[in-house]
Amino acid sequence: MFKKRHSIEEVEEGKYLSPKFDKNGLIPVITTDFKTGDILMHGYMNSNALKKTIETKKAHYWSRSRKKIWVKGQVSGFIQKVKKIKIDDDQDSLWMSVDIGKGASCHVGYRSCFYRSVPLGKIKNPKNLKIKFNENKKVFDPKKIYKNELNPTKL
Amino acid sequence: MFKKRHSIEEVEEGKYLSPKFDKNGLIPVITTDFKTGDILMHGYMNSNALKKTIETKKAHYWSRSRKKIWVKGQVSGFIQKVKKIKIDDDQDSLWMSVDIGKGASCHVGYRSCFYRSVPLGKIKNPKNLKIKFNENKKVFDPKKIYKNELNPTKL
């Protein structure tokens, strides 16, 4: 399904899909809500996860913490139905637009993983820089949904 | 400016900025157009690029091909004025919303780097899978703008 990367011109201006997987065999994926356009999460796929996602129209990622293919929503029920996949100029990142209904994409319980923003401009006291919550209400309670599942966040 | 990552709870639910830089000292950054919400590009920042971006409100990235900090628009003139930066749950990726006026973000000449989409569903002949152009008109001619600059795309 994926073509070899023969020339820069072919990769940038051509019609063939030649994704660049990094040293670990992964390509970054940005996932947005197809209705609002909001970014829901930033994940990774390996070659197999990308093939499965294209064929089934159901988002499959590579979980770096669990080291396995991960069908998003398998535990929580919040499956991502894929509406569109775009690839960038040098074919080393993907933009995937998905339908999650009224569900959530974030294992902490928020709809989007990006629920906090960073203050901008010269900071008086950089040691005390604080990020601000933009989403205050969780869509679900992760303790109830994930029970004994390991938290994927690594320090 | 950045706090050490002490606990998963603090990273996920806390108010301090504790970005996780990978083995190469980089964090992925998704850049969107603050007016349309469209994704313009997917890049990387090191710690210094992130500090400079926050303080100057002008997007600074780490160029993996040129191995140096790169003020976006330095050559093309298409500076990115930063409107908002969000960070995700485990603080290992950033979403930056920018103003590029009527400019472009893609070194190939298109407004967005994501100018092609991938067909979805069971593909009859996977060897002939073709991606589709969604943007047909370039905002600028890269040959005129970049002249002798090296193309950042790597095979």
C-alpha cells in the first residue's frame, strides 16, 4: 500500500502515499474533531496501524507506553470513526479528522487532551509560570472507566 | 520556566508547565490557523525554541534537517504570530494557534502543509493507492522565495 520514497519531488508533489516512519517505525498523527475542528489528541501510528485505520475507518494507534497496537476506544467505548486523513508535504505526519459523537479522547476524562493553555509574553517570574485550565468539566470519570488499566502517562 | 516532572497527577491535573522533551530534546508542535482552525504544519521545538516562542509570541522551531533554531518566516517573510499555546494531558505535545495573515506555512508553496488526502476504506488494488490534492493553488513560488536554500525534506 505504501510506496518507497524515491525522490523529494515525488514525495512532495506526487500522488503516491510514501509515509516516513521514524527510527522506531512511527509517524505522528494529529487527531481533530470533524465537527468543531478542535484538536483532540496527538498520537503515533506504525505501518500496520495506519493500514488498519485506512481499511477499517476506525482509528488504530501505536501505544508507546503499552508497546502494542491500540484501537482507540476499546476500553472506554469512545471509538473514533475516521472521516478524513491528510498527509503533509514531506509525508512524515498525518492529520486525521474523526467523529467521536459526544464522547471524549483524553484518558484524564476531558473531551480533548489539550485542556490547558500556556500564558504568553514576558513572564515576570518564570519560576511561577502557571498554565490555565480551558476545560473544567470532565466527560467521564477515568477511575470508573479504566479501573485497573495502567495510566499511559510516563514521567 | 519549566518545572521538573514529579508526579503523574501534577503533570496531568496540575498548573505547572512541565513539558516532556524526547531523547533528542524535542517536543512535537501542531500549528493551526487561528482564523480557520486548519492545521498548517507539524513541527518540533527544543526547550530554548519553546521559551523564545512564549516570550516573543513569534513561532520558533527546531529544524531537524538544519539542526538549528528556526524562526518560521525568516526567509519567506511568513512570520507566525502566536495567538495561543495549549499543552496536552501528559505534556508531551503542544498545540499552537497562529496568525499568518494571507501567507503560507508550507515550503512547497501551499498555505497548509496538509494539501493532500488519503482515500479511505478497502482499497481494490493497494499498490495503486493514490492520494488526492485538496489545495491546487500555491500561495507563493518556492523557487523564487527560497532560491539557494536547501529543501528541508529528507528521503
